[in-house]
Amino acid sequence: VDKMIITKQYRCIHSASCQCSKGHLSEDAIFLVFHNLKWNPKLIATLSCVCKWFDDLAKRVLWKEFCRTRAPKMLCDLQSTGSHVVDGNWRALGKLLTYCSGCTKGGLFKNIQNPVPGHFVYQTRFSRTSGKSFLLPQCRTDVLYVSDPCEHLDQGEEGDLGFFRGVFKSFATSKVRKMLISKGANLHQTEVCPYCKAKLWSMQQAKMIPQSASCRLGSYEDYIEYFVCLNGHLIGNCT
């Protein structure tokens, strides 16, 4: 019986009459608290770990409000097709806006010998204009927002490791996705997107990285690599 009760609580949608939400503050009260805290992403992430009720609230409301506050023009554009939620969910986008995923040795980026730990970034600018440089000419009607590189200058002989990230608008109908499928590009066998856990395509393997991307990033050795997940999140590295 105890196991059945636990299962029921785990799957609960937390309606107004929900028994497992008793004792919590109301959603309106929590909304006002986080509004006053300027939608602090670290506190939202911490709240999400408390219980399933708080995690559900963070996914539906708090991360959405954080994204709208952090990047209002970008969010307006991403939702201009009438979608009520961006590809990959609000929490994934909130993490992408604030978190550099770094890398592990032997992970996605083969040119990196020393691991770079993931970390929060104070603020990052995402540019739709820069995004066009990462697309082949025949795909430049797609909308892609790309961040400024997050440089890690403490990597010794590794030099400047510029990690960048991005997000497509309506990736499911994009020309990039159609080209990846038409080319028969393979999804990475082991690695997944650090933001939404979806499978990844290698743009380098698909030979879909234009020279304009290296020019935009000022890559010293013209080495640039990036991956796009099934939800349209982009993660990349340049040296």
C-alpha cells in the first residue's frame, strides 16, 4: 500500500485539491517571492530540488519568467510563431542562458586534453546576427541565436578555449534539420545535450560548418566544432 501511495504522489499533477501540496506556499506567493529576487537562477535550481511540487512549479512558471526577464527580445522572437513553450522546455533554455557546460576529457570535443568544469556565467549576450555566421548559405533563413564565447584562459598550454552555445527557433521545421536528415547524419552514440538530454548531431561530421563561423569567432587554428541536439540547442568550442 505504501508503495502505491508513493507512486500516486510521484505522478500527481498537483491540482487545487491535491493532498500532497498541503503545507506549501501558494503558487502566487512563490511567484511574488521570486519576482522580488529577480528570478535568481541559482535559487530556482535549488527550489527545484526540494520536492516534485516545487520542481513542477519551477518548470512551468519560474524558469519561464526567468527567461523572459533575462532575454526578452530573444524570447519574443522564439515564440513569435505562437508557441507557448520553446523547444526543449523552459528549464533547458534557462540553463542554456546561464550555464557554460564545459567538457570532460575524451568527451565531445576531442581537441581538449584537460577537463573544463561547467559553471554559471554572470551574463551572456545572444545574437541572431552572429547566428547566421554558423549556418550554410542555403540555411540562412533559419533563425539561430548564438552566445559570445565563454573563454577559459586558465587552461595553460591549451590556450583560449572558447565555449559557445545557442538555440534555434522552430528547429523541427528548420532547413538545418532537414539537411542533417537528408545527409543521413548520425546521432552521437553516447553523448547527449547538457541542457535537455536530447541526442546530438555533429555539424563537423555532417560537413555543415561554414568558414564564416571561424571568421566570426577568430579561431586561431581555424578549429571549430559544434553540435546541435534534437531540440535545437547548440553547443560548440573553438581554439
